[in-house]
Amino acid sequence: MMSLQNTGAANKLQQLLHDAGFAAEIKRVEVDGQNWLRIRIEGFVSRQDASSFADTINNQYGIQQPWVVRFLRSWLFIYDSCKYS
């Protein structure tokens, strides 16, 4: 997942990931009174799978410092900064 405040940048990155074959979705959240758009890809079986994906995305698209977190029974790829904003 990644967090952005710019709707255009979030849509651009989501489309880039969709075009690459990833089911990225945008979720709106509020953190400390600020609205953020989070782009996330879920459903990884293990932390290792999500981390490997994060490395691939970093190498191919320059998306760095993602979060990988457990959510219910699967792992999420989460990202918090972006060159696309």
C-alpha cells in the first residue's frame, strides 16, 4: 500500500500497477486530521511474498520504502512515499 494526498498521482500509480497486471485499489483514510489515498495490493500468502513483490516494484518503478503488513489472513503491500506525486 502507498499513501498519497494527490488524487491525480494516486490514479496514475493505480493505472500503472493495473497495466502491469496488479490488482491495486485506492482506499481513502484520515490520519491525524489529514485525508490520504492509500494504494494497496493485497492477498499475498506470506510476508516473504509481499516483500519480494516490494523489491520487484522498487526495481521496475522506483517505488521505495513500502510497508508490508498482515491484514486478517493475508499480507498487504503498502507504500508511503511516491515519485508520482
